[in-house]
Amino acid sequence: MARLIGPPWPLPHLDERVQLFIWFFGLLASAVFVVGVGATRVRRDRSSARARTLLCVGLLGLGLLPQALQRRIPRTSAG
């Protein structure tokens, strides 16, 4: 019942489908971006622990990406 009525929201917001579209491609872009930045930093300074940590965390996020993409898409009130 709460999904049908929804809480009052005084600020403008996007439709649920548009939000899912933005989050989907934002997730892909951020995962690739973090791996790219980590790889660039490691190439510049191979002895940097921060660069290696960033690359490792980026690769972990990239490895978890299939799990995020398999999430069930919530149904909207429009259909």
C-alpha cells in the first residue's frame, strides 16, 4: 500500500525508470573509471601503495559488477 501512495516529496524528482537508467550506466561508468585511474596511477608510480590499493579496489568493484547487474528491476506503479 505504501508503494502505491508514496511519501510526499516537495522537491522535483525523476521517474523511477529514468532513475534506474541513470544508476545503471552510472554504475558501469564509475567501475570502469576507478579501474582506469588506478591503472594510470600504478603506471606512474609502481611503488605507491595508494595507487595499488585504488587499482585493487577498482578491480574488486569490476568483479562484483555482474552481481549488481543481475539485480531484479523493481516494478513501477505505471506497469
